[in-house]
Amino acid sequence: MTVINNDVDVPAIYASTPDGFQVSLILADKGQVHFDVDSPCVRRSEVARSTSPATAFLDPSAELIPRPNIHSDFWSASGS
């Protein structure tokens, strides 16, 4: 473990191995989870544009992408 962030609102944990692999787990705003893995044995490359269209309507005048509002009995938390 390289860093443990005990922040009440956005806790996180970071780990790395001696040979350069890194993992981070961040619990963000409103239950969002970010899990990142870095590997020293790959080269940086461009990310290709999506070949499929978006499945949800996005107002062209919107400044920000809205939070998802789809409920799943399996994935969605109950309560506030």
C-alpha cells in the first residue's frame, strides 16, 4: 500500500508493486467508484472513438453530462 486516504467524503486506497504495477480504488461522490490499474508493460496509445451511438438523450445545450438516473434492482442502492 502506498497511500490510504481516510477522507470521509472521498476515501481512497493506492497500491503499487516493486516492478511498477499500480492500483487505485476511489469511492467518490454519490457512490461512484473508480478503479484504475496501471501496468508498466504497455505502451501509451490513442483511444479510438466509439463506434456505437449513445443510448440516452443528451440535451445539446447542456453544460455537463447528467448523472445516470436508471434504477437497477441489483446495482442501485436503496434509501437516500
